[in-house]
Amino acid sequence: MSVSFKLPDVGEGIHEAEVVRWLVREGDIVREFDPLVEVQTDKALVELPAPASGCVREIKAKAGELARVGEVLVVIGDEASPAATRRVRATPATRKYARDLGIDISQVPASGPAGRVTREDVQAFSRQIEGRAVGSSAPAATAHTFQSATTQAQVASRSSPSPQENSTDIATPAPKLELNPEPNQKPNEAVQVTASPARPAQSVNATDTPSAAITRIPLRGLRRTIADRMTKAAFTAPHVTAVDEVDMTELVALRRQANELLAPTLTKITYLPFILKALTTALQAHPFLNAHMDDEAGEIVLHSDYNIGIAVDTEDGLIVPVIKQADRKSLLELTAELKQLTAQTKTRTLARDDLSGGTFTLSNMGPIGGLFATPILNYPQVGILGVHALQEKAVVRDGAIVIRNMMHLSLSFDHRVIDGAEAVRFTNKIKQLLETPQRLFLEMR
């Protein structure tokens, strides 16, 4: 008997998802709830588990393809299927462990039940290989292992001629590198690159040379989701950005005092919790910025909850977890939640609920640097606040030049909902609260 696993509804009104990466191959043996496939929705990367134990008979949706909810992704059959006898028996976790060590699992002697390769088998085989390597005195091989996607781009860019020269003598080029993937090789596995003889040097005119080599990378996964959302935001909501500068000197001193008091607990408060409290207080005074635009109904929807999305930079792109009811949480509670959400974002272990329900977004670019920016809205929200690097600057106070801790704010807003004067009054409120932190504590609810 076989089970056809269909794409489930993995989010709020999700109609389709992109298959990012299969964690198994046809012929693999899986157990119920084993990690099966990663799919990317417009909100998050979701890991789907196997619905039943058995053998992976047929993968219907390939990596990079879009699948609609209810569409069959994979067929899982009885474990004793013919396909299972032609392949190594191992769990997906064991296969991944072997790949991470650079080991061909088909070469690993099996000691598990029914001839299954276990994690311990892979470890023992790895130690055996290391022992051989230590005793070997053979010269280094000419073949090198490269990660396929990144290295192809590097090879192409380094070997291409400069397009800026009209005529030049081209020196003997580096040996040609040929990428030779093994049959049935997976996209993320290493490929062998071998060198072929170089051609002799020759003098050519740049107009006779082929165009510079390029690398095409499919727009997939989180990057495609970001591209779609940014395009919709940029071409739907008329963006305007207001920039201001905040004197953070008093808050710097207050934060230092707070961390001295917290030293025995090993807890450190960053500036972000203070900024969050100033932001939610200002939103309460300017409710049209804590809103979203319902284009279909032609309505502005005001929110009574203050759920602040925090843009987090990851290797795959920006992810925006949400701090729910941020106005009701203390500085210490915000500190703990920021730390937890950031860690879960980096490891891609956020729950779906952590990514939904945002009413306003905060983008902290300070740790990276830069003077200011023009953030793009997290549509359909009508406002996003960028906070930038904290810097010591010479400023004039009471006719004297003094050194103060200064920081820029960048507020982008939907001009259909918010006028420029209202936006400036909003940033003035945030500025007032940050520059006089005593007032912040007086006005916090």
C-alpha cells in the first residue's frame, strides 16, 4: 500500500509553496515524522515531516518547483518495495550526517537492523578513512573539491577577460576547469573540478573576445518571496521617507547604569528594547501608523494591538519575526524575547505564529553601519522605522561645540494613509522620548 503525501495548508490562507530542498531521495527508507522536505511559503521556510513509514517511491515535485495546496509531493510505499533493495538503507538523518562528513554512504559497511547503515557506522568509517590519510604519503591530487554554486561563479569571474580594455596582450590563462558532477549527484553535493592544458598566449583585440562569462542563479526560496513582496510594496504603496537625528547621550548613560544593576544576572539590555518602548508609545499617540491598507475593501484598518515585526538579517535574506503586544512588555521581557526570536530566526526554527500578525516593522541597521536608508514597507503595513548606527559627533549645544552620541532614524510610510506632517510629528515623538528617557518611563503604559 502506498501513501500520496499532498502539500498541506501550512499557513494563513497559503495557496502554494516552493519546494526548496528534498531531505530524502527515491529509494530511501523513512520513518513517520522524519524530516522529508523543505518548502518556502510567503512567510517562512517550513520543514514537512513524513506522514508515514516506508520507502520513498516517487518524488513528484522537484526542488525549485511551485506546488499548490493539495498537490501530491511524494509517494511513500511499503518498505519492502523493489526500489528499496537497490539502494542503501539509511535514515535521512544518517544520510545527511554522511554528506556533511564528505562520505559516500554506499561505501559504509552496515551493522544496523536489516542491513541499515547507522550513524555509528558512518563515524567508524570516517575514523578508518582518517587513519588511512595519516599513513599515506602520496602527492596531492590534481582534482579539487568545490561547492558547486558558489565556485562556478568564482571560476567564471576570475577567468573572464576585462571588458574595459580595447586591445591587450592576454597572458597565458589559467588551466581550464571542468565541472564533472557524478551521475545522480544532488545539487548541494561537491563536484570534481579537473584541469585541462592551457592554451598558448596570444595577442587579441578586445572586440574579438567573447562577452564576459555570466552566472545565472535561479530566484528561489526565501529570496523569491522577498522579491515578490518588495515588488508589490514598491509598486502599490507610494513611499515617502522622513529622516531625523536623535541625541542618544542620556539614553546611553541610562543603559550603562541599567546594565551595571543587571551585572549579577548576566543579562545585558541593548538599545533596541528602549527604542521599542518609544516606538509603541508613539504609535499609541499616532494610531494611523499602526495600521494596514485593505486595498480590496478600500479601507484603512487600525489595530489596537501593537505587534512589532523585527527585521532580522540571515544568510538567506530578511526574515521578520513579530513581538506580540510589545507595548505591554517590560524592558527585560523585550530583551529576552528579542534574544530568543533572533536565535530562532538564524536557525530557521520559528513557529508560523512568530511570523504573522505584525502591525508595524522595525529595521535595526545600526550594527551594520551606514548613515541612513529608505526602508521599503512590509506591505500592507503603512509604516516601517529604520534605526541606524550610534556615533559620537561634534554638535552645537547652547553655543558650544560638544561631543554627543547621535543616531539617525528613517521612517518610510504609505503616503495614501499618512501625510508628511503626521509622519514628522510621529518621529518627533520618538525623538523626544529617546532624548529624554525619563519621559519615556513616565508615558509607558
